[in-house]
Amino acid sequence: MEHYLSDLLRRQKKRLLEQWIQNQLASSDLRDDLMSSDELRAQSEEVIDALTDVLSEKNITNPQSTDFQNLSDLLAGISISRARQGFTPRETGMFVLSLKDTLLDVLQSELADDPVRLHDLTMKISKLIDNFSVSTFETYIKGREDIISRQTSEITDISTPVIQVWDGIVAMPLIGTLDSARTQVVMENLLQAIVETGSSIAILDISGVPTVDTRVAQHLIKTVSATRLMGAECIISGIRPEIAQIVIHLGIDLSNIVTKASLAKALQHAFGMLRLVVRKQDRDLRSA
Amino acid sequence: MIIISSSETASIRTEQDVARLLHRIKAVAADTGLGTVSQTKLMTAASELARNMLFYANEGVSYLEQISQGTKVGIRLTFIDHGPGIPDVDLAMQDGYTTNPQSLGLGLPGARRLVNEFAIISTVGKGTTVTVITWKL
Ligand SMILES: Nc1ncnc2c1ncn2[C@@H]1O[C@H](COP(=O)(O)OP(=O)(O)OP(=O)(O)O)[C@@H](O)[C@H]1O
Ligand SMILES: [Mg+2]
């Protein structure tokens, strides 16, 4: 009895595998654009083997059993890699759920003359595979969360670029919401760029910031003070009309800070401070 | 009588929750027909109130509702926390009053100036509830 299930699976492996693959290929959820049928076959066979190796009437009611460690690891690996490849949770879940249908089919034909046992095993197999499919979802979501947290830190890095716009002038466009982690990065990157480029003017452009609340304002004030301590001047540009109104309503005092409506205006101001003049070239100069 | 035509609830536990809430407010405010200036003012008020919850009460809950009263339509936001509460609300509503030396003390009074209606109820040891309304002009 002990090895009945294992033996059955082993005996029926070929049929199980073919039928499961048929089921998957027939399903509209199959992403043949993301995975070749060879890969699908290899993955499916591995899963069936891992199940066959350990399944017994003892552990069938205990999905947490260490017997299933290999199978769980295998399924976890598959769902994480599918999460990365861009499969939807439904597509990933169907992989495991369609195995259940196949197993039950095979069981049904094997135990056609023993309805009591068939019923018993059907219930148990269903529960076991349901359990695996829930874990598959969990791992899939964990895979996605890892991707999100990695992207978040990448965004923090790439969304605070410092550009040297002229000899002695650096500019930093701020885009998106400024949370505490980002405000810190913004300040550090700007100060560092001032030192590295030996600039005396920094322009902080806030056109891409959704709004200026007291915390963003305070951060801007701090950044301006810090640049002054380094002997440089900081201009805040990109103050949209609604932002100007909000700053007034909040009662924030930005009168000690040079603010400009656009980056172009800020650059113009900076040229003035550096006593640089930009002018249109005389037409005759070239032809002469 | 105020009639609520849509309502959504969000728990505020992290800065990401605040950012998400602000995005939702912008979308719902635009859907209600509020102009860019009103939208941004409301978002800014919400940012102050949600961050106060986070900072002083650790966490809280926000309600974002589309409302109407007679022929007027607008947005009502409610922020409820079960933090320490504010001992003197009148004082807290003054410009520059803060218990945090790092801050400007402009969040509450500033938020009041950014919306059409503002109400705050706070009980020490129980928590704080702030409700604001912006009507479509
Ligand atoms: N939800 C709250 N729970 C408990 N205390 C609060 C709450 N909100 C505000 N307070 C108290 O009221 C004071 C004033 O709040 P307000 O938002 O006006 O200024 P702030 O948060 O100190 O500074 P700012 O908002 O300008 O960064 C706070 O310092 C705090 O003591
Ligand atoms: Mg505040």
C-alpha cells in the first residue's frame, strides 16, 4: 500500500506527462511566446518526477512534509523565473492547477472499480495540489516584489541625475515624489557634483515634482543653505503657477532663495552672475 | 445634506502609501472636474495631513470621497488616527507651532488655507480626526 501511489505514477508517467502537456498546450493561458514547448516539456517532466519520487499515502495529507522539499523548491524556482519572464499570475498558477486535472483523470481510470478509494484519493490529491498552487502564487508574488524593490532603488539612482550645463553651472532636474530616502540622495548628489565640477552655481529644477508641501520646501531650503556653505549659489527653477500659490498659502518663506519660473530663466540668471553674455551672431560675421 | 457618490479607504503606514494616496486624489479630483490648481492644493493638504498621521501617530486611515451638496460637487478627505492626540488644537493650528524642532509647523494651518472646509477633532490618548473638503468652483 505504502508505495501504491508512487508506483502508479511511475507506471503512468508517460501518459501523465503527455496528457498534462496536451492540457497546457490546449489552454489559452499557455504563453508559447515566452517559453518553447521543449522547455515546457522539460519543466513538466521534472515536476512529475519530483512528485513520483516521494508521494505516499502518508505524506499526501501533509504538504508541509520535508518529503516535498525538492518538489517545492522546483515549483518555487519555476514560479520565480516565470514572474521574471513576464507570465501573469494566472498563467503561472494554471501550470500547477492543470496538473491536478491530469492526475485526477489518470486516477479515475486506474481506480474505476474502487469508487471508495477513488473518492478518498481524489480528495487528497486535490488538497495537496491546491496547496502547492497556493505556494506557487506566494512565490510568484514574492518574485514580483523583489523586482519592484530592485526597480525602486534603481529609480532612486537614475531619477537624480546631475548635469553640467556650462562651465561652473550644474543642474539637477527633480522628477516625481520626493520621499525621505530620495531627498537625501538629491542633496548628496548635488553637493558632490558641485565639488567634482568646481561649479559655483547649482540649479535645482522642480518642474517634475507633483507639489511642494512643507517637507519638500524645507528640503529645498536646506539644500540651498548647504550649497551656500560650500561657497556656491543655488537657484530653484520650474516653479509652476499653482506651486507658487501653494507656497504662499502654506506660509513658507522662500524670499531668501533665488527662484525662477523655468530652467531657461534660471540659466539666464546664472549667466548673468558669471558675467557671461549670450548673443546672436552677426549675420555678416560668417559671410565676411 | 451631503451625498456621497463614491468612497475609497486606504491605510497609511508608509511613505509609499502617502504617495499612492496622492495619486488617487489627483485622479478622483480630476474625475470630479476640479481644475489643476484645486487638484494640486488638495493633494498638498492631503500630503500634510497624511504625513502628520505617519509621523505623530505612526499610522492611520484615509477616506477619499466624491460628494455633492445641492448643486455643488467636491472631494472630501478624512484622516483618522489613534495616536497620542493634540493637547491644544488651537495652538497646533497656529503658524509656526511645532513640537518637532526639525519642522516648520506650517502643515495644519497651511492645509486649512489650501481647502474650502477644514475640521479637526483631537483627544489626548485617543487620536486625531481631520476632515477637509474642496468644492468644484
Ligand atoms: N495626527 C497628529 N497626531 C498628534 N499630533 C499631531 C498630529 N498632527 C499634528 N500634530 C501636532 O501638531 C503640531 C503642528 O502640526 P503641523 O503639521 O502644523 O506642523 P509640523 O508637523 O510640526 O511641521 P510641518 O508640518 O510644517 O512639517 C505638530 O508638531 C504635532 O505636535
Ligand atoms: Mg505636519
